[in-house]
Amino acid sequence: MKKVRITQVRSAINRPNRQKLTLLALGLKKLHNPREHEATPQILGMIEKVKHLLKVEQI
């Protein structure tokens, strides 16, 4: 299965709590700290909800 590397590039300050919890569920706690995940439909859906805060790369 394909992998994606996601990096948080914008702050979660002043964002709705739901978006903050989505970032935590993706394992993103700090800015510019990349995480790799399998590209499952669940992960891609979470990325879609907070894509304005992320940089996404296909691996």
C-alpha cells in the first residue's frame, strides 16, 4: 500500500477543537515534524479535513 508523509506547516491555534483532535489523531504535535502513514481511506479523509494546515507528500 502507498505511504504518505504529512507535515504540519500551519498552527492549530484558533482552530476548531475538531481540527485540533484530527491533528493529534494523525500524530502531529509540533510544526515541521513529519509523520508517515499508510494511505488508507480513513487517513486520507482525515488529511482532507485539515489539508489547509498540512503539507502532504507521496512516498
